[in-house]
Amino acid sequence: MHGNDDIQFLCKECGWQFPKELIDNLIKNEEESIYCEECGTENHKKDFGESQISQKIQQEKTKKLHSLLSTAKRKSKEYKDKIKSQFKKN
């Protein structure tokens, strides 16, 4: 379900791994706690620890930056090719 580089958030009672959507809501401060879909236990934001949450936030920022840089690199090559073709026409 999750990639190898993802930080796992597990239920404190049964060990069930929370899906990405629930963790995203928790991290974005939309919710203070989430409920395990397996055993029903309420897991509070503080149960996961600040370092685990801040690691997840940093991981998401890094993924966005990589995506942005990849897009910029691809666009740069496209523009470079367009400019070269314009010079060849002249």
C-alpha cells in the first residue's frame, strides 16, 4: 500500500497501518485524532509523536520539490529545443 520510503503510522492498539488519506488529514491539522478501521481505537496526534509527524511533513515537502524540479528540467529542455529550432530557421 505504501512505498518503502513512507513513514508508517500504526494503530497503538492493534498495529493496523493507517492509509495515507487519514494521515494526511491528521498532519494538516484537520483532525486531532483518527480512528482505527480495524479495532476502532482512537489514535491521537500526540500518540504518533512530533518527530514522526515532522518527518512525514518533511517527506511530503521533499516529494513536491522533486516533482517541481523534474517539471522545470523537462520544460527547460523543451524551451531549449524550441529556441534552437527558431535559430535554425533564421
